[in-house]
Amino acid sequence: MRLLANRNPQAILMALVLLTAVAVANDEPADAAKHRSNSLPPNTTVDGPAEKDVDLQRITALSSMQFYTHFALIQKMLTQRWDEETFRKFSLYDRMNLKMMQGYENQFKEHKVWGPFLKMKNALHQQVYRDLEPLINKKRMGEKLTAADEEKLIELDKLIFEKTIK
């Protein structure tokens, strides 16, 4: 971990995204049933989902990890050194991620499991960035975050983890 502390946050984030993608891509079909029961949205059974449900679950898992790592990058830059160029680049990827997931939300809005889950996930994604906006503006103006601001970051981190990663 100490080795990672001195590295470029952009490189660390890309490595996390790549590792997540490789892990999902290498998931064996035999292992998929074992993992599905713990990672699919509620009310989805191991023997019940179609292959498209498994694919959508993998896509949402990757999307959630991308969202969470983008948040982690912003959180780090808010509490340490702000890098506007890095923020812009990764925010572009994050907007593409949200746009893709909104397409899935629209496509599956009538599905009893995926519809509510995708609606919640996308609403959370948007709300987190509305909550971050004043903190980002504060940092851009060279102001330090208050203890309340830092507590807000901790709360958002827990919320994202609980709702989309866990």
C-alpha cells in the first residue's frame, strides 16, 4: 500500500478499473451461479435469471465500481491536491457511464427488479455529484474543506458503498 501512496492517482484509478474488468471477464460460468445469489438485486434467484440478467448484473457491477472509484478520486483530490485536468478527464468517463446506465434504466423500467434498482442507482449517482458540487467549487477557489465537509465525504463514501458495491 505504501508503494501506491506515491503513485499518480490517475494510474491507480485506471489500474482499479482494469482489475475489476479483468475479474468480471474471467468469472467462470460455474462460479457465476455461486456469485449471482449474493450480487444480483433482491428477489432474483440463482436458478431464475436469464443470461441477459447475468450480463446486466456484470455491467452494473462494473458501472458501480467505476462510479465508486471516480468518487474516491474526487474525494482524494478534495482533501489533498486538486487537479482540474484529471477531474475533467475522469468526469467525462463518468458521464458516459451514467448515460449508458440511464439507457439501461429506460430499457428495463418495467422490469420488477432491474427497473427499481437502476432507478435508485442512477438517482444516487446524480445526487452524489450534486452534493459534491459545492465542495468542488470551494476547492477550485482555493478554500479548505471544513470538518463538516469532510464528514459529508465520509457519509457519501459509505452511502455509495452500501447502495451500489456491497
